[in-house]
Amino acid sequence: MATETKIVVFWDVVECPLPDDLLPSLVSGNIELALQRQGYLPCNVSIRVYGKKNYEFKDEFLLANIMFLPAGDASARCKRMVKDIDKWALGNGKSDLMVISRVNTELATYLADWKAKDFKILGARPENAPGKCSSCKMTTLDELFTQEWVWESLSVGGDPITRAAELS
């Protein structure tokens, strides 16, 4: 019997908003579908969403069994996410994690430290987000993520970004 893959998703819903006409429950199912299509089977996905306190869909997230964590502006959301990833990673061994956000220097540097400890880090960022982090240790975000999606694709169950190295 296969071992269950556990993945915790840390999602900044301000930087990567709910697509028009999709409810949180559907997006959650689409994320699971995208992960299963990449070989994460069987898959147990837990999602934590970080947004503004008055976020209009917070009740829909709770109804979809998605943890909603009010965290304020971009800096506050990043700090809360980092704190929660720390707490989760220290208690969960070598599980996989996914970050859905426009990755800034602080978050990228922080995630690079967990990657150095052999954690698989999956990522999704908005289509218009840069592929580089201007003052990070790594030159591109490709070096940070084990697999990466464009958020608009992941939210509908799409495939990850195909990199040139994967094609050769």
C-alpha cells in the first residue's frame, strides 16, 4: 500500500486571488487534482489562506474546510506565513509544502533555508510576477521550487511550468 503524501499549502490570497467565478472549495479540489496529476498519490492536502481581516470570501474558505488566517498587509502576511511554516515544518519532518504567493526576498531566502534541509517546496505565483527575486541568494525562483505553477493555471488544476532543463 502506498504511503500517503501530505502537503500543506500556504496561500497568500491577496497576491494570488480567487479566480473570478471559482469558489474556494473548487480551487481546493483543483489544487489537489494538479498535485495528483504530478504523482502525489494518494494526496492529503491541507490549505492555509492568508488575507486581510475583512476579506469577502473568508466564510467560504471556512465552509470549504480551508483555514483562513487574517494577517493584514503584504509584510504582515509574509511574516505570519514564515512563522506558520516554521511551526509546521518543525513538527512534520520531511513533508512537502506549497507556497502560493508573489515571492519576495524575505520569503525566498527563508524558503531556500528549508530547501537546503531537503524539504520539497512547491510553488505557484501570479502570471505577472517576475521569475527572479532581485536580492535573493538564488538567481531565479526555478532554483527554489521543486515544481512551480503559474497561479492562474494551478487554480484550475493545470500543469506546472515546464523548464528547459526538463525538456533535454
